Amino acid sequence: MVERERGIMPHQHWCEFAGHYWECSGTAVRLFQAEPTICICFDHGVPMEQGDHSSCGLELLSCPEHRADQMRAMGYEPGYVIPSSPEGDERSLMFTDADGKPTVGFCLWCGADFYSFEDHEAHVADDMAACAVFQKMKDEPGEPPVLRQMFEEAGLGDPEGNKNDE
């Protein structure tokens, strides 16, 4: 492959829409974005082009062939883009804490905010020993409380936890 000859190590994504792997060479167009952005290793917090990440976690990202179908399935026209913030801030505003500080994510069990990938790793280490809610509920059936609340607020869940067979 040409990318390997130029020293660019391709990596894989998982197309969650069609259920297959696809190869990427360092940047990809994500849903609701107009331009490709650099692929970052979630395990190391560096661009995928830096080092070998073949044993690291995969990003769930619809492939170019299925992106439009996924957008339609989600109720959006293909190519719909979320506008930038009025301040022109190019950072993702997807994850912020209650004070508006940027985070890299949060725990679906207890709601703890992660300000770095190291915070996340510490929280999930040793069978999520640092998450009291997970430790209390890990042997019970059901979904994480924060996820359940998000579904309910979006009108997608049954507050009693029953499955809808509509």
C-alpha cells in the first residue's frame, strides 16, 4: 500500500452502521463534521500516525460508503453539519462538565468526568474498582444509571427498564 511506503501506518475503524472493519490513513470525516479530522488513539491520546496502535481500541466510525445511510437512519440529511460555536472555537463541545470545562468523557455508571485519558484509565482499572456505583451494581441486570437517564431524557427508554417491542 502506498501509505505504508510513505511511512504512514494505516489503522482500522469499525463501521458501526454496517458492521465491518475499514482502513484509514490518519484522518477521517466524523458524523456532523464537514472536514476530516485527525484520528486519535483513545488508549494513548496521540494521533494514530504516531506509533503502532494495532492492539489498541478501535473507534466506532461509519465508513465513507455508509456514512450517508447512517445519517439518514439517524434522521439527518447526509452532509448535515453541526455549526461551530459563535466564538469560533474549533474544539469539540461534545463533552464538558457542569462548569463548561472540556472533558474527554464521563462514566456511564457514576457520571464522573474525565479530564484526561489517564483519569479514564484510573477509573476503569482493576474491574472499575474506583467506581462505587459500578461495584454496587455490577452483578445486577440492567444498564448503567447515567445511560438510562440519558435515554429517558431523550424519550428513548422505559423508566421501568422494560424493553419496548414496538
